[in-house]
Amino acid sequence: MKFKGALFLSNGHGEDAINCQILSALRASGSNVDVAAMPIVGDGAAYARSGVRMIGPTSKMPSGGVFYMNPIFLVKDIGAGLIALTWQQLRAVWRHSPHCDLVVATGDIVVAAIAHLTDRPYIIFLSAHSSYYEGRVNLGFILPRLLSSPKCLTVFTRDALTAADLNRQGLKKAKFVGNPVMDNLHSTAKDLQLIPEVPTIALLPGSRLPEANNNLILLLQLVKEIVTLGSQPLQFLAALVPSLMPELDKIALRYGWENHSGKLIFPDIKPNYPHKLGVEVLCYSDAFADILQHANLVIGMTGTAVEQSVGLGKPVISVSGNGPSFTYRFAEAQHRLLGESVQVFGKQPANHEVLKEAALGVYRTLQDEAYLARCAKNGLERMGRSGASIKIADFVVNNLRS
């Protein structure tokens, strides 16, 4: 029997992760689907970890795929070979598309256009658009025509508000079944060395080096401000990508910390509380879901992980870095997308005054029970419940059977 084939397209690191969640659900369904992927942005590391075949070349670009935040980064990407790379990727998609029966695209107009040009039926998870940004989603001139095409079978949206908005605008095939990023966030019961009854703060510096390295340095400065200003004991957990763990020795040496096998200790500050807990940050590269589940508050400088935190009902505090990804412009847009669960401090890369203000915000947030309750409600509204990957995978299987 000839297996049915599905090609997964994505144009962003978060979009790669979404597709991998759907692919995981597809595999779990036991369906005999021949799958392949073409990430348009980045090196496709998420697909590689998932063991998914990539049909064309990939490469990391200076912007990390977010050159729309700053035209200078587009120039750098072009200098690094963006145009030639994109052309090679398009050729790979056109070569492969005759061998697949369905295209699954996650992203924006870029993957929608590529999916449309394959002349194959396609579905899209429209991750880059939300009515929360401006009240009414504006898809521009070309994208509505792509989504209205008979070849586009369904448009999955990232939230219920956007699905209702697109339906009102005449795109009746838009639907919300949840957001795949909320899947697979179950605790693994990993021992995080937590002290009972002490509030836990999660630190999320992001995943792209060297930006994640710089963000972690900034977050460690914020930790010192938090401990210096408060009299309440707190414990800090950092969820890092594996490639950042080897950098801890250099960071510790340069900024006055001590690194004890992933436990960062700052010996020059003695906390003003009786608990035997100094200025410590426990760093893990294999405990992301556990850290989020245990966190009472998240300090995040990243995209998808902050969305997941909000979806779990966690309050999030953000400060701006030097980018290229997590800048004030990005953080402000994220606040509009995710609502009051996200508090953004400072409009420029964080300085001492901004860090002090954010530190005070941590204590104020932890003591505001009414606000914490609103965060739990807001998370469900903005991100939905888990299970979207299974529903989208079922849609894929049903359409391949027809």
C-alpha cells in the first residue's frame, strides 16, 4: 500500500515547534503517513530532534528570523545569503510537492503562499495573526485570497477571538481548536531541589545564542535587585537551552557569580531574611515543563515560552534586551497579544532603574491575589486548553483518507 504523504512548512522557531507537536500527535495516532518538513527560517533544530526528514537546505541567519523588527537585520540576512537560501528551499518544495497529498503550513503569508504554489491541498495554522493585536485582524490584500482558495481546506487560528473575527469577515473555514504550544507541558516529576513554601521564580532568557546569553546576564542582574530589595525569601530556576549551559562558567567568572554544576551563587549579597537561602539560581536544560508548572511567577525574554507561561495561568514580567529578537517592540506586541498577564517594564534595553522597577513589580505581583486569579482566567482565554495537536493531527489523517 502506498503511504499518503504530508509536507510540513514553517517560518519561525516557534512555528517549527508547533509543527513538531502536530507531528508527534500524528505519530501517536498510528497512521501510516510519510512526513517531511521544510523550515523556511533557522536550522530546523526542532525537526532534527524529532527525527523528521527535511527536504532542503537550512541555515541560521543573523536576525534569527525576526528581521521585520529592524530593517538593518534584513540587510544582514541578505548579506548572509538569505535570497539564495530561500530560492533553494522553494526549489526543494516544488520538487517534493508532487509526492505529497497534503501540505501543513504554520506561520504567516510566507508559508501560505508557498503552500498555495505547490498546487496541493493545504491547511494552515495562522500563528502570526491575532485579533488581540489591534481589535480586528488585518490580513492585508494577498493573504485573504490564499486562505479563501479551494485548495486551502481549513485555517486554524491561535485564539478563539481571531476565529470569530475571521468568520465575521467571511472566512468561514477559520476555526479555533486550541494552541499546540500548550501540549506536552506536563510535569515529569524531576527533582528541582525546591524548598517547600518558598515562592518560585522562573527565568526564561530565550533559545537563540548569543542573544539568550546576553538575556541571561540581564536576568541575573535582575535577580540581584530582587533579593536586595525584598525581605521575602524566593527561589529562582532558569530554564536554559542545552547550548547555554557551557557558557555558565564564563558568565559566572565575568560577573562575580560562582557556578557549582549549574547552581549559580552570588556570594557578595547577603539576603535580608532569616531563611538559609542566599542569592542562588538553579539552571536546568532538561526541565522546562517542570519549571513552568512549579513557578509562581515567570520573568521572560522570549516568545513561545512566555505564551506557554501565560497559558498555564502564570503572571509574567518582561524587561527589554538588545535583541535582535526580544526588544521593547516585541515585548509590547506580546503584551497586546497576551493581555494583562504580561507586565513590560521599560521601553529601552533595561538599565539599573528599570531593573529596580521590575524587581518591585515582582513582589507587588506575588502579593496581589486578585491579579493572580485574573491571570489564570486570562491564560485560558488567550491560549486555550491542551489537546490542539491531536485535533489538528486528526484533521490531517481524515483528509488524507478521503
